[in-house]
Amino acid sequence: MELHGQLAGDALESAASYVQRSILKICEDSDLYYKLKYDPYQPDKVTISGLATGDYQPLTDLEIPEFVHGHLKPIPQELRDQLNSTQSICTMGLLPEIGRAYMTIDADLYVWNYEDSSDLAYFDGIPNTITKVAIAKPKAGVFQKHIHCLVIVATTKEIVLLGASFTVNNITVTDISCLPNDFRQADMYLLPDALFKVPIDDTTISDIIATSNGRIFFTEEEILYELDYQDKGWFSRRCRKINHSKSFISYFLPSVSLITGKEERLVRLCLDDTRHILYSLSENGSIQVYDLRADGNSIVKVASLSHGHIQELAAAECRSVDASFFADIVGISPVPYTQSRYLHLIATTRKGVRLFFSCFPPVPKNTYQVASKSSVMNWMVCPLLYFKIQIS
């Protein structure tokens, strides 16, 4: 009987080990890091793909068309009529968090359901020309429950926070858990009065981004700001902007051009909410890294990599490619933890080259035994130490 129990225990342990190995194999196979060109004998080697014909599998073999004509989403007729009859400053964009598109015409804001061009909402209470629009989740305990999201509107003079509510069957929902997961199935209503207004210094807001817990960051010239608001009690609330580019540590990790000696204007922000890391891109192509810590409630600038250094590293690895291919970084995108435990950021140049960065030191034999969603400060040895190159 004792021998039978021991054999059963050994079989169970063997099965558990097999399941664990299978899970690790599935994780590795689905990780973006292993889908790029990868040398298992030199895992820390910079690899390059896109230079050889064999790097491109024929689409006919995959039965995938090269181009697909998507569904057209028309602009609401009311807006088209107004555009045809006016000469104005107009901007457009998408707010995928709530399934809406927006258009600004001078100081007027229009928001509608981009699925069927319905539910057109309109706000005309802003006195200055609108330059940027974004969405944020309200911080807990600050607003009443019928305010489901914040519409962030940047103008030439100020940043305005508008409240938005959603209704289902013409009934305003106070419990957000009762809202449909797809906001396109609900109707949107913009509150008539602004919740907060914060002046800016006659500059243009280049980018705005919000975290999953409601923190709002924006760029104003060379400065990264946070728009902080809180409930002070007794019907009083406070809103202010916090300068995160002039903290103590930023003097050791500056965003300064080595050519001009001047601070570089920030033009892009991107956020990895799965790891609580914020990235910024300057107009000259330098990249900065900010750690929001494990709870997402702090911010520390931990790294800065100049574009000159990035271009030098890439050109040294791709000697057969003209160095101009690595000039002019025009976009940055995070690689969330759900897509890769090793890669963290993609930078795209004007000529279509993609640079894949990691904040880890050279990859261990099994990244899944050490990688986690912990704060970047816990494991960053060198900023954006390692990268792969994809030339399209």
C-alpha cells in the first residue's frame, strides 16, 4: 500500500513537471521576443531582420491578401455640412476607450459613435482654439458616480476637464459596473460645465496620456507635467499641474541635446500600464523612461537615451545599411507584459525601421523564471540596454 502511494506521488509530480514545462513553452512561443530573429546560442546578441528575402514569407503561402478594404465610417452629416460652409482650424481623432471619434472646429468639440456615426455630442463652452483631446478614467472618490469618464481638452490657453456620462435606454447609470463593456452600446452625454481648468503658458500641448488609475500626463515644450486633481472636502476641489522634468534626479538624467546644449521639446508620450512605465520621445529622437513604481502612484525619471547614441549603436550593428535609416525616430510604442516579458519598447524611424528595446540586462536562459511585472527600478541595470532591429 505504501509503495502504491509512493508511485502515485511520483506520477503526480512528473505530471506537474510536464504541465509546468508545457506552460513555459507556450509562453515562449507566444512571446514577441522569440518571434523576432533569435539566436539561442547568443541570446544577448543584437539581431537584424528584414535585409534578406527569406525574412519575408510570401503572403500567398499564408492565404492572406496584401491589402484589405476596410469598412468606411462616415462623418455625421451635420458635421460635413458645417465643414463645407466654414473656414476653420479643424482636428480629428479617435477615443477608442469609449468607442468614439472626435472633431474640433476652432473652439467647438464634437464627439460621436464611430461604429454607426450616431450619438453626436456637442460642447461649445470653451473660449479658445482646441489643439488636443484625450480620455481619462476619473480618480476614485473625487466626482459623483454619474461621471463615468473625463474628456481632457487642451487649448491654446488652458487645459479643460469635462465630465461625461453614459446612459442605457435613456437612464443615467450611477453604478459603472452596470455599463456595457463596449461603450458603443451606450449613449454619451457631456456635462454642460467644466470640472476643472488649468492655464498653460501660451504653448502647444504636444501629447496627453492617462493611466489606468486616472493619472494624467502631458507635454508642454520640454517639460513633462502631471495634471493632478483632488477632492478637498466641503464642496471644494483643487487642480494643479506638477512639473516632473525638474525633479532632483532629472539633473543627473537630463533631456539635453549634445549638439545644441538645449533641452529638447517633448513630442510623444506612451505608457505601459502593465509594468507602470512611462516613456517620452523628444523632437530630436531621444527617449526618456519614467518609473511609476509598482502601485502606479509615483514617478521617477530613471533613464535617458539620446538619439545620437541610438543611431550609433544601430549603425554599428548594421554596417551594410545606410545610417540614415536609423535617423528621425518618429514614434514610440510600448510592448506590454502580455505580449512580451523581455521586450519593452518599439521605436519607429521615418524610413520604417523598427528598433525593439529592453530594459533588462542580456537575456537569461529562461526569462520566464526571472521576469515579472515589478517596478522598473527593481531590475533596470542600464537604460534600454538591448535591442533588436527590424528593417521593413
